[in-house]
Amino acid sequence: MIFLVVWALLCLALIASRSMTLLVALTVVAGVLQGPILSLTHDTQFQLVDDIPAVSLIIAAVIRGAFARSFRAPRTVLVFIAIVALCAVAVARSPSLSVGVTQARQVIVPIGLAVAGYVLHEALNWRVIFRLCLVLGAGVAAWMLAEQILQAPLMDPVWYYLNAAGGAPITMRDGLPPSYFADGITGGVVFRPGGPFFNPPTAGFFLGLVAFTVMRTTSGVARMVGLAIVFLALGAAYARAGMVIAVCAVVLYWIWYRMGRMSAVLVGIATAVYVAQIFVEQGNSASHSDGLINGTLAGLSSVIGVGFGTSGYAAKLEGATDSGVGESLLGLYFAWLGIPLILLAIAYCIALGRRMISWPRKESLLSWVCFGMVAAIAVSETGSSLAATSVLWMLLGLALRQPLIPRALRHSDVAAEREGSVVVTGPTQTGRRRWIRDERRWS
């Protein structure tokens, strides 16, 4: 407990000194190291080691956004406060207070990080953050490939699974957590490396982020080698959500940029249909798509949703009846909080699509990784795990800071578009210059 108090005081000190980049770095590093620390110490207080800096970021964003001069940041903070109020009502309706609080955290903290990415974008040195993720990603990928070669975890994940993740001994398979195995891929059971996260799907989300940072910070041979390592690790882990993010950030972005928008759309649709047909026949993939559909239907049936404690992993641990709404974080959001969250998700996708179309194709990488993240949380409940997804959630907010360019002011020259240049005048030009300044800070 003393450690957590000191850790919280350090995070508050960083807020006071406006060291937001360091606060994000602490969140990322703590997320990667949380599993090994818990496994070595057997001390459950370290479960909060990544939550504390993440919550500190959210507090800083709310304070800064509430007193910002432009109307956009205060408006974003008001939307976030409304979501917190909805969560409070959902907690009050939960059959179990502990489950209600746990699931409220699954909503408030990730969405709060998206708000932080939106409000604090100018206070963050994204270049440092991306390169830190790149370095950590190299270590995570090496860890996972080593496990794949050995066909065994490098560290014992059993204590973490039983005491930190809430797993039951009866669910163990061959002495390991069930997530370490996949059924039906090659006609039998396949080992899946989980890396330092002790969970292959969680590791997949982090590798999806690493694929984006490789695209954003490297070029030439270094980029090719980095992407090859990332995709090898993703394939070994059979991390489907991570694959979705990586494919969007690499393959579909490249097609969008080099071959045109319509080509990317057609290839994306064809790939989604083909992959869905394969995945549904393997393991429990069908439950992921069913969770999204059932969650949407449950959300549409009630203005403020069905409340917490009725579905999801935490509710299942407490013995809740299977409602068919699970394995999809977006589906759970819709079921828990109802129509307001459905409308918010639709509005976000529209805003993201407008920015993707508005800007030159070369500069759409951020929009593509965000699109991949939305698709990933639509088919995976693991998206709420801060150990791997904190930066991805912040990118969802950062993408909305990209200013829109009116159609009449876009440059029509394809060659200029491929170089990332565009001719605009007036206020939009000022907004774009500010964005290009931020882009240079990333490089």
C-alpha cells in the first residue's frame, strides 16, 4: 500500500509539473511490466500500477479541458462527464456493487484516455511516446517468439491468472491458462505465446500498436524488418484483434495511399469476409461477432442500457447468467449504457471517416490505426486492458484533432497528394499548419 501511495504522489507531481509525456511513458512501461512484477512478487497491489498514471492523465485532461479557451475541449469534457454519470446509474442498477465498479472502470478509464489524447495533444511529445512503444515492442516481440520456439512461457503465468485475472483452476489446460491454447487452427490444439502480458490477445493489441509505430517512425529496410517481426509474433500468438489493427495500419493504409481509396475499401471488405469465414470455424470466434450483435440489440432495447453486472467477464466470474453479450467490448458498452453509447460510436466513426477522406492519402495513417482499434474492440473484450491499450485509446482522441479540409479547398493534383501537400487558405490553413507542426514532432 505504501508503494501505491508513493506512486500516486509521483503521478500528481508530474501533473503539477506538466510532465504529461513522462506520465504517458509511466503508463506504458507499467502496463508492460505489470504481469512479470505480479508474478514475481505475488502482491496484488501491483494490479493498480498502470491504472494510477492513467487516471492521473484523465484528471489532468479534465482540468485542462474544462478551462480551455476553445469550445471544443470543454465540450469534450462535458461528453465525458455525461458518460461518467451514465456509468454511475449503471453501477446503481448492478446486482453486485463490486462487479458494477469493475465494469464502470472498463468504460470510464479507456474513454477517459481518449479524452486525454484529444485535450492534451499539444502537451505531449508523441515522438518520444511512439519510440518508447517501438523499443518496448521489440522486447515484447522477442519474448513471444522465444516462447513460440520453446513452446512454453518464459515466466510462470499461473499465479497471475488465478489471483490477478480472476481465473478458476478448473479452466486450466495442461497447467496453463486457457488463453495460451487455440483450437481448430491446424486441426488440433496450438500453443499461443502471451509474452510479458501473460495473455495472447492482450499482447496482440500491443503488437498492433507497435505495427503503427513502425510505420510512423521508420522507413526502408528497418521498416520491413520491424513489420516482419511484428507479424511473425502476431501469427504465433494468433491474436485476431491485434491482426485487425496491424492490417489496417499497414496493409489497408498502403493500399489506400498507393492504389487509391476505392481499392482499399474493396480489399478491406473482401479481406473481412474471407477472414470471418475462416475465423468463425476456429475456436470461439463466433462468440465475438455474436457479442457485438446481441450487445447492440440489448442497447437498442433500453434508452440507458441494461446496466452493469448482467454480462461481461467480471459478471461471469460472479456467476451471472450468460446473456450472449460478451467477447466484444463495443457490444458490452452498447448493452450496459444503451442508445447514448451507440450514437456516440456512430458519431465517432463518421468523424473519423470524414478526416480520412478529407486529408491527402499519405497522411491518413493515424485514421487507419484508429479504424483498426474500433474494429478490434468490436470483436474483443480485451480492449479495455490498460496494460496494452492505453496509447491506442489516446490515439482515438488524437485523431479527432486533425482539422477537416473543405472539399473546395483540396488540391486536386495526385502527385502533390502523394507527397502529402495540399493547398488551402484561411483558418483551415492555420489548423493544418499546426497539425503539420505536430507531425514533425512525431518524426
